[in-house]
Amino acid sequence: MELPAPLRQGVERLLEHVPLPALKQAARTLSDRYRAELRDGRLHMAEDMAVKAYLATRLPATYAAVRASLDALAEARSDFQPRTLLDIGAGPGTMLWATLDLWSDLEAAVMLEASAAVRKIGQTLAAETVAARTEWLAGDATIDLTDLQPADLVTA
């Protein structure tokens, strides 16, 4: 499954001037952290280069998996038309893009993400092309859920 064109173009713009050796090293480091299920108190994508490595290496497959799960939901509940999204651990907005691709009339999304670097890139990717009101919040999914409002679609 391909990324939506505006997302793909945004990713290409973000990666355009990134030195390939640095991107490859960041991708190796990110992959090692994921594989080791490393829990050292640091975020896997705390740095800008780690987020760009994620965009280059993991975003397409993650998007395809997320979109497939939403397709299954839409098939099981053809009457479901979410107007609001709450994504806990939003990453760069993968769920937002997949939701909008399936339900283009989404009105609002709240994206909770702990990593400032990831939030910044997610906001950048969504800024020019996402019509839904999108609010990016800094937060840890294990402690920062008390003030969040209900949504039609809640993901984590």
C-alpha cells in the first residue's frame, strides 16, 4: 500500500537534504533499539535524525498495517464514520493519515506524543494538507490521559 501523495511528498521534502550515511546510521540505531525492546528511559525517536530514519524505513510498513486495521474496522462496521480521533502515542501522525485516507470527513484529531522531535515532524507533515483540526499534545501515555476528551476513534 502506498502512502497518500501529500504524506509521501512531505516525507520526501523532509529527507531531501539529509546525508545518506547519517540516515543509514540513524536507521541502524533505531532498528537496534526496536529489536532489543530497549527500555532505558530514553525515547526511541528523541532526535530529529531518528525521526527521519523512521520516516525513511518504517513509516510505509506502519502506515500499511494501520490502514489495513482501519479497513477491517470499516468492513466490520460500515456505518462507522468517525468525526474525531484521539491517537495516544501518535508518532508522526501515521494513524491520522490513514484515518483521513479512509474517512476524509474527519473533523478533529488530538495527537498525544511524548517526543518533541516526533511532534514537530508530525505537525510539519500535517500542516499544509490536513483539513481536520489537529492538536498535538506533549504527553506520556502512561501518565497524561486524565484531561483528554472522548473521541469517536481512539487508538494507541
